[in-house]
Amino acid sequence: MGTTSVKGLEQQLSRGEVAPLYLLFGAEEYLRDEAARRVSDVALGDAAMREFNDATFSLASADVQQAIASAEQLPLMARRRVVRITDFSKLTEEGESALGRYVARPAETSVVVFVADDLDKRRKLSKTLLDACVSVGFPAMTDDEAAAWARERLRALQADAEPRALRQIVALAGTGARRLSNELDKLATAALPSGRITMELVEALVRRSREHSNFELTDHLVARDRRRSLATLRRLLDDGTEPVMLIGLLSSSYHKLALAKSLMAQGAPTTEVNRLAPYNFEARKKFLELARRTDARALARQIERIAAADVAIKTSLGGGGERGSHLQLEMLVCELTG
């Protein structure tokens, strides 16, 4: 089918043109997943029994024959079925051959969407998919691209931002579309009724939101509250916080707690200890309470565990991509609260 741009895909779908095979790949998972949903919406339309004609298979756990059988199944009271297939890079040679045979003769009543964080174009299956599918790449956005995307997103929200404020939003939130989308939604709401987002509003809302969420997670971890720790972790990840950045924030928090604990033991002035806690009064008070009640040896062990999780995420130990890094963080939270 050939490669097209994100804009080209949207133009095709706006005309109601739906292909039997799509390949959506790249690190920008939020926009990639939005595109997959858009394909499903157009393919299924207003089908009454949509849930019976929409399936997803991860080939890291499901058998490839299950995914193929689902794609070959006739739709139920609808014109088409949609089948999304992820983790196809983990297939054996036999599995690749089976999937290749389906791609050569796809079912006329199904739309199969292949989704991947990355694509090794040296592999035979990757080349087969690139040739057979409508292929769209979703690379990580640059700062300029993220700013342009944020400007369009604000226009859809009937809001706008000063140029300097827009650059600061990207600087604070990063270039990931999921985190940007969440921050822009909050800013647009806070800017009502004028809809004008100022530099002061960005500094007050975006920066405070990140610091508060990170401190909240540390607080729950030190208190060994697993349920709240996992809930806060999930919210941070849903906001688009990068796992490596989150590990860095946790490491910084625990190191500050350990240093505060050491300074307190040495009888250091409160003003010196306070420099480690750049929060508002209530948050600073809570930080100092955490430092007092936390065992120094336990903190040392926890810092070592955080460092090990950092290495595991950066080396894809136990699984790469978003799924692997999120699993490492969840395991870390469970161990720190154990």
C-alpha cells in the first residue's frame, strides 16, 4: 500500500476510505493510539454491536492463530470487523509466516491494524507489512513540532497562549502528546472565561502539578501505602510522565530525604534542612516529618532498589517499550511498599 503521513491518513479517513491493512508505528504512542481509534471509528461507523466487532491481540501473550482467526471471522451485524495486533516483533519464524500468509490475502470484511513502538525494517515481516499496509510513522515530536501541535490543540479547546507561555508549557511538560494534552486541558479550563493562557498561569499550574504529584507519590511510598502509591503512579503515567524521568524524580526525592535525615542527626540548623524541600509551607512540614520518621538504613536500601529499576528500564531488562518500563515501575512501587 505504501507509507503516508498522519495528515494523509486523516484525509483518507475523512473521505471514508478504509484499507484492509494498517501499520502504525513509532515512539509517539498517544498520537499513534488516537490514529488507531480513528481507523476503528471510521471502519465500524455506527454499528449497533461494535463491541463484538472490535478486538485487540498482543502477540506477546496471545497465539498468532487467534488473531488471524478473529480477522477471518465474519462481522456480527456490521459491515466490518476491526482487529488490532501489537507485539508482533516477538513472533517466531513460523508465526511470521502465518501472519505473512494472511497479509497476502486479507479478509475483505476486516480491517487489521498493526501497532508497534518501533519497527526493525531489516526483518522480513517488517518489510512485508510496509509493502502490504497503509503505513504511518509516529516519531517522537521535536520541541517545535510539540509547540505546533499544542497550538492546534488549544485552538480546538477554544483557547490560546502567549508564544512564551507556549514554549514554557513544552519545556515543563515535555514533548509527549499525552502529557501535553492533559496539561493543555487543565490550562484551558483554568483560563476561562477569556481562554487566554499566560506565562503566570503556566508557571503556577504546570510546575506545581508536577512537583505536587511527585511529592505525593514519595509520601505514599514512604508510608508504605501500596494502593495509593499505585494509583498515583498510574495517574502520573497517564499524564504522560516518562518512566525514566519518574525514576529520576523518585531518586531525587529519596536522596533528599536521606540527606535531610543525615543533617538532622548532625544537629544542622532547620534553615539548612529546609533548602532540601522547595515546597510550600504545608508540603515542607510534611517533608520534614517524613525525614524524621524514616529509617536511614531503609532509605539506603530503597535508593539502591530505585537505581536497579533505573538500569532495568534503560536496558529493557524484563521487557522493552512502554509496557516493560511501566511494569518495572509497578514492581518497584510494590517492593518499596512491601
